[in-house]
Amino acid sequence: LWRGAMYGRVVQAGDPSPKEDREELDDRCRFQYLAILQFLQAKGLLEAYVALESECGISYIEGALPDAAVLEASLDMFADYREVGAKKNARDAAEAAAALAAEEELLKIERGACCTGPKGDVVGPEPLGANVTAVCWVASRFDEFLALASTADKRLRLFGPEGQVLAETSDFSSPLLGVDAQPRAGEAGAFEVLATAMGGDVSLLSLRPSPGSGGWSFEVLQRFRDHTKHVSAGRFAPSGGGEGDAAETRGQYFLTISRDHTARLYARATPGGDFEAAGVFRQLGEVTAVCWVTPTTFALAARDDHNLSYWDVSGGVNGGPKERMKANMNALGDSVVSFAVLALAVSPNGKMIAACTDRSRIIILQAFGNRQLRNLYGAIVEEYDTPSVVFSLDGSFVYTTSSLPVKGLAEGEVDERLSAAAQSMVGQVVVFEVKTGELVLQLPCHQRPVRCMHRH
């Protein structure tokens, strides 16, 4: 038997009776009383339970409520809400502090040097007879001025400082779309050349100086036929990708991207040995751009994807590649796809990535993060362009290609202004300052849109 006091209800003259009170209770109020009575009963607070029951005229019977511990769950939910709010405030404060720190880091960048025009009075080479599809410097020192250029007639040429052709090869089954080069480890003065082609093939060549003659020669080392569509670009990993001296560990990996919705990784089986397939990365859309962020980590972008994907070359299944993270390129963190990234570049210090989009917008992102540091406007880049973007050597400027639109004339129509514009420099290089985000220079350079650009 329970022994306890019973408390009577104090009623003054004119007060409504308990019965009248009970008739006035709505469902919401009744539910609240039952939740409190349930809580008091569960906690063994029987004196309080009897007092409330006498006061409100409602008795709690097991099963009267659809859930157990209604009040306790409500109190826990309120406590969680307050905790979540506190955590959100803390996150917001941390985000604001991080954004401020990132901005202060940008403001510390001192204005350096950028290209302001053609080098001296050097006259460019004669037209090559076919559209130039890719260019690449071939240099291991700052004072070397050798460059590769591929053309739509399936030729690859090496040009000297004065524009003279030093070597040429046409040993390709289809026109080249991308060219990259790096010094060949263990062979002074020689280079490895990575050439990607429209037919889906990838060629690895050596480029060597001919002793005593002053000439150069190409030699095909390996060919790969893993892609099923155009291979739009290939990139060697930067030096330092292995143990030991950087020169000996240079070129342990390279990447290719294709319109077949894949990117492919190749690695040397042994230092200085042949390359072998090391991984394939399938995307829902065409892989449009790739860049190496570190010697062993790369970032890639694809159409119909708002994320920038970071991958490590190892750490995955059977020691293969492993996805490191996805960075949302939308400022609000949503999943809307409103642009495609057509070119990527990493800053010399590895802290920033420039993403050139098909909406005439360049987003400078914090590497390995979602934070947008700058949005650069002023270069004209459209959906079917093939732009290039690159940081200056000191990281204080960003260069990107831009193509001015020229309205065509109907047959028989003559417009002197449009005719003059058609002969002007339609292809430009636009220079932005990273610190301020301002467009500081426009360099007219070609009479047609610029397809490829490479910084020395």
C-alpha cells in the first residue's frame, strides 16, 4: 500500500467546479496534462501526481498516450535544439574566422611581375599550314626557349627561340589535342613528351638533342589505346612524387582525360621504367579538366557535376587510387549545376586552384576546400571554347585565354567596322590580379580564338 498524504483542492466561492474545468479542456491541453502525469508517474513523484490529478481532474491510465515518455522526449529534443544552435553558432564563428584568415592571406600577396606584351620585336613563325591544336614549353631552365606545337595535320614540331623548326614528327594516327613535357630523369638535356590524340590514343615520346649536329629527334617509347573517344589532355605529375632526389622521382605518374567520361592514371612499374595503367575514374559526364595539386594528388572536374574531386594515387583497394574528398564549387553549398569547368590550374604554393568556367567566370578556390576566395570576371569563355588558365610564377596574377565575339556578315553585306574587327586580334590573354580580383591587362595575341596557352 502506498502511504502518503492526500491534498484536497481549495475552492473559493464563485470558482468553477472541477467538472466545469474538465469540460473546458481542449484536446491539446488535455494531451499536455497527460504527458506531465505520465512523466510524474514514471519518475515516482506520486505526491505531485496526486496533486495535479486532483487539480486538473484528469487521470493518466497506461496507454492513454501513443508514445512512452512524451514529456521527457520533448525536453530532450529541446535540449538537443539548444545544443545544435550552440554548435551552429560556433561553426558560424569558426567559418567567419577562417574566411577572414583566408582574406588576410590574400591581402598579403605583393604585386609581382606579369607578362605585358610580346617579347621584344621578335616576329612570330610563318603560318604552319594547319590549325595549331596544342603548345607546350620544353625547358628545364629559365633561359631555355624551346616549344612544342601540334597541328591539325597530325604533326608535332619543336621550335627554337627564333621560331625555327628543330625537329618534326608525324607518327600519329589522328590529330593531337594535348601535349605535355618534362625532363627525362637520368638523361641530361632529354625530355619525355606526352601526346594525346583525337582518335583516343596516347603516345609517350622521347625528345633528345642530336650530339654535335645541334638538331633534335623524336622517338616513340609507348602507346596506349585505353580511351574510346577524344583524349583532350594529358598531364605529367610534378616532381617529388617518390622518395629520394626529386630529379630521380620526376614523372612517376601521368593522367589523361577523355570525352568517354573517364580519366586514366598511369604509373611507372619501376623508377625510370615503362608506364602501366594504374587506375580509371568514371564520371557521369565528360571529364573536362584536370590538374595535379601535389605530386601524388590530383583534382578533376566533369560536366553535370558541381563538385571538384580530389584523388590520391594510392591508399585505395589493392594499393590503387583513392578518392580523397569532393569540394562543392557552389558558394551556397547547393547541388545545382549551372556551369562547367573547362580548365584548372593550381597556384605555385599549392594553396589555390583556379577553375575557368564556360560562363566567363573564373573561380579561385582554396585547395582541398569549398571556400571561394575570388570570382574573376572579364574574360570571354563560352560553352564550346577550349580555354587555358594558369597562375603567374609568383602566384600574384592569373592568366586566362579569352575570345572576342565577331559578328558574321550576310552574303553581299559590307560593314567596314566589322571587317576591321575580323582582322583584329580576336584571341586574347586576360590578366587578373589575385589580391584585388581585378582585371589588370588584356593582351591581344591572335586573329582567331586562342585554343591553348602554356606558361614558361
